[in-house]
Amino acid sequence: MHPFIFKEILSVTMILFAIIDILGAIPVIIQLRQRAGHIESEKASIAVLVLMIVFLLIGDKLLDVIGLDVASFAIAGSLVIFFIAMEMILGINLFKSEDLGSTASIVPLAFPLIAGAGTMTTLLSLKSQYQTQDIMVGIVINTLFVYLVLKNVGWIEKLLGKTGINILRKAFGIILLAIAIKLFRSNTHL
């Protein structure tokens, strides 16, 4: 086993932080919490951690086994993100509230919102440039930050107020829509 390299850990942590964009997802998390009643911070964080580590270790092989390429995986994730963005922008519900319930912490929160197609494809790219153990440390650091945000989303919601949340929801809905379209375009080469 190679020694940990602080510079690599810092680089990986910052790259994953930008891709995961948990701060940008706060309006979506608040909306999911309002609709599902409760977000299980621990469950969502563990799911994110497991998804990212498993995908780091066997993601490319797993996609090969089921006959998928990274582009198809990214397009599917972009479509789910697209529909979440449309809900935020238009104020409509495409996902039925009863469908969310206890699964909201996993789908759509842990996957595809936090550990989605962009995160997974980034992990595969990082694997070719950095040591696996340094990437894992970056994953753990980001997961801890995700947990802190999820655990404190109620406080954040009170701080922003109803008007602040509505403004953020619309603004980040457009950003999320742009991310979905970028993911779709870059993987369909349109």
C-alpha cells in the first residue's frame, strides 16, 4: 500500500465537493423533506458512501457486466435530474408523494442527486489519475460534509424562511436543469 498523499487527497476532495454540490442541493433536500416528512441523514450518508466506494472499486466492471457504458449511465441520471429540476422550477409534483416515503433518503436523494451520474463518472476519471486510497479519503470527507448538511437542513430551512427557500428553489432548479442538459449533451454528443 502506498502512503497517503495530502495533495492528492485535497485535490480529490475539492473535485468531489464541486461535483456533489451538496450546498446547491439544499433547496431540493428541503423540498424532499417537506414532501416525505423526514430525511434520514444517517441512512442517506451511508448510502452515498457505499455507492461511491463500490462504484470507485467496481463501477466500470459493473457497467460492463450489465452491458452499459458510462455515457448511457450518465444520460439516465441526467433525465432523473431533469425531472427533479422541472418540479422545482414549475412547482409541480412529478414524483408521487406516497412514492417517496421512507425511500426518499435513498432515491432520489442519495442517488442520483448526491451520488449521481456526474459523481460516478468523475470517480472513474479520478481513478486513472490518483491513488485509490486517496480517493477513498476524499469520499469519506465529502460524505461527512453531506451528513452535516442533511442533519442541519431544518436549521437551514428556518434561517432562509419560506421566501428565501422559494427563491433558492427556483434559482437552483434552473442550475440543476442546466446540469442535466449538460450531462445529456456531453454524453449524447449533441
